[in-house]
Amino acid sequence: MPLPKRRHSKTRGRKRRTHYKLAAPTRSVCPQCRETKLPHRVCPHCGYYKGREIVAVEGT
């Protein structure tokens, strides 16, 4: 198994890792209540998915 001949500097390793970052979650608009929600999931505000009520949500 190959081994490095010389030690890599901290800067070199950190340059390589600069692209490892979190991406913001994608949001879509619920066609029923116009609130933002995660795509392909039941809307937590109104309980609808693809035009049908899936979960009964209590009104506040």
C-alpha cells in the first residue's frame, strides 16, 4: 500500500476540504396554503399532499 514520502502541510489538507460544506435545504411552495415546505412531503401547515388531505392539522 502506498505511503506518502513527505508530510502534507495543514494548509494543503484544508484546501482540499474547502468544498465540504452543507447545502441549504430545497424549499417549495405548497399549492394549497402557499407556505414553504420540503418537496415531496406532506405540508406541515395544512396537511395536504398532491391536492389531497393526508393529515388532519388542528388550527391554531
